[in-house]
Amino acid sequence: MLAGRLVGRAEELGLLDRALAELDRGRGGALALVGEPGIGKSRLLAELSARAESRRQLVLSGSASEFERDLPFWVFVDALEEFIQGLEPHRLDALDDEARSELALVFPSLSRFAAAGGAALPHERYRSHRAVRDLLERLTAIKPLVLVLDDVDWADSASVELLGALLRRPPAAAVLIALAVRPRQMPDRLSAALERAHRAGVLTRVEVGGLTRAEAGEFLGEAVGGAVATALFDESGGNPFYLEQLARAVTLEGTAAASALPLERLQVPPGVAAALAEEIALLSDGARLVLEGAAVAGDPFEPELAAAAAATAEAAALEALDELLRLDLVRPTAVPRRFRFRHPLVRRAVYESTLGGWRLGAHERCAETLAARGAPAAERAHHVQRSARRGDPAAAATLREAGEAAAQRAPASAAALF
């Protein structure tokens, strides 16, 4: 049985504990967990969150996504939006009108503070950065704040720019920014920002490597024999995610039919790709269809949007969701009616396994469903980008509207939309 607790990582955990102890003393900072996909960065962030909560510190978490890179400030919105929605109104009274109007450009829940008339010029994006810094400082009036940002290498350019600003001029309060990145996938601007902050002593860089052979054996548990554990370790290189997936394949051996999913296109070891294929092969046709719809809808996703993408009834999608949860392909979040894939590689594998024509229609169905809900153009745009027909004036209008909304604070995202 795979270990349910964290195995090894004594040095990394020591660094996390020191950062949290400094936060209790009123001194903030930044941590960057750096390592290859599946190496355990997200698991360490989860451990950091648990330890911070045990210290009664406020933890707010967000994650960037490969498929939402055109949503400005998404990783910060994902982390802060729902908490801001639940704040008592007086908590924002200390912010001046300019700060509140700038925050309205970043967080949808604060749109009521949007300034009348024209917004600031694009080169004045520093105002939004300053407003977010002020907001983070105000939140520490509740308790010390740990802002957890996962998969930042997938972050949109506006989020990267904002993060760089926060690292150049950190909040003057008990705020710890903890992020996870893949070194080979980082955009140059993000890499430069992290290196600059590291040299300035603002950011602690934590290199996350593979498990040792002994730790891998402890991770796999006594149920996996020594010879098998050694073979799995050699194949995985000590990468915990790869180790887990290979162990699942051993468990499922002989129980799943071969799958035709073209997972070999993923940049993962063949053994891991085969493990994912065998796992997905266990699904019923209906559950697999909803899983594919969810991969198109987003991560996290809502069952209703996954059902629309899959062109299936919502009742059937909810029934399929129970199967997906039971097999641990998706997991619930803290927010009702929102679910995440077990790992980004699982979503990528499912998304890339779908046929191109079906995927085109699924994105179109998502765009239509969001439009019927009255979702803003920015939320619909990335589906429209992937499904619009040549000469479609409504699609062009959607992309233009989304681009205009992003142009003031996220010009790179706007350029892609235009």
C-alpha cells in the first residue's frame, strides 16, 4: 500500500518550518519549490499549508493551468477570489478609492469598485501591482498570510508580472509567498524574477529531488516486494508520481484491457503513460466521455460544464463523476461543485487522447454554455479561440471584447486574443 504520509523530505520540511516560524514573528518572505513534474512539489505545498493552518495562519491557494494561460491574473484570482467574496465589507475600508478600483480590474468579486469612465493607461500597470500588495498587507490584519501558488510555470503573463512586482517590493507585513515551478518550463521573465529575488535574499530556492531507494521502498509499503520495489525505483528514478503510477500499473496488471489512448505523446516515461492508459481503460464509456469533457472544460471544472463539453445530460455526468471520484482520477475541492484532476498530467493525457474533431465541438459547446450563463468574454475566450469558425463575427467580437478587457493590465494576453 502506498504511504499516505509524506516520506523523506527532512531538509525541505526544515526550510518550510523555518519560514513559517519567521512568519509568526511578523517577517514574511518567499519560497520557490523547484523540480521536475511529479517530483513532489505540490505535495510539499500541501504539507506547508497544513503546517501553516496548524499554526493558525491564513492559507490561500491557487494554481495556474496550461489551458487557462490566456486568463489574466488567473493564479491570483484562483487563490484569492473566493476569500475576498466572503470578506466583510469593512475589511476593505482601509484601501483608498484608487486601490479598490485597481483591484476591480483583477478580481471579479470587486467589480463594484470599478471606476467610472476610462481606466488607467497600459503602462500604469504598477497601480494594480501596488493595489494587490496593499490588499495582501490588509489581509494580515486577520492573521499571518501564506499565499500558495502552484504550477506557476503555466501562469499567464499578467500573473508573472504581478508576482515579479511582489518579489521586487514584498508586502511590508507577515506575508509568505510559496510557489512551485518546473525549471525547464519556466518562461524567461519568471526565471529572471525568481533569480533576482533569490540574489536579493527575498526568496529561498528549494530544489526538490527524487526519493532515495530506501525512501521509495517506504513509500511503496510492505505490500510491494523488494525486487518489485527495486524495479519500480529504477524505472521511476525516484519520482514519486511516476513511482505511484507504476505501482498502480502493477496492482492493475491482468485486470484492465489494453487501451488505444495515444498517451505516448506525453513527455513522461513509457511505463507511466501505460499506467495512465490502463487506469483510464477501467472506466465505463459514460465516465470516460465525461472525463474527456472535464479535460476540455478546465481544471478545476464544474460538472455542468463538463457535461456540456461531453454533450451528455447533467444527471448522467453526476453519475459518471461518482465513478471518477471512486477511481481517484478527479478529486473534490474545498468549493462545492468544483473538482480537480488528480494531477495535471492526468488531465493532459486525457485531453490529448481525444480526437481532434470531437475536441473542436467540445470547446464550442463550452463556449455556448458559458455564453448562455452570461459569462464574461474573458471566461469564454479560450474556448472560442479553439473552436471559432473562419469569418464568425460573434467569435471575433468575443475575442476583441476579451482582448480589450485584458489590454490595460495584461497586454500579452490581449495580443494573443487580438
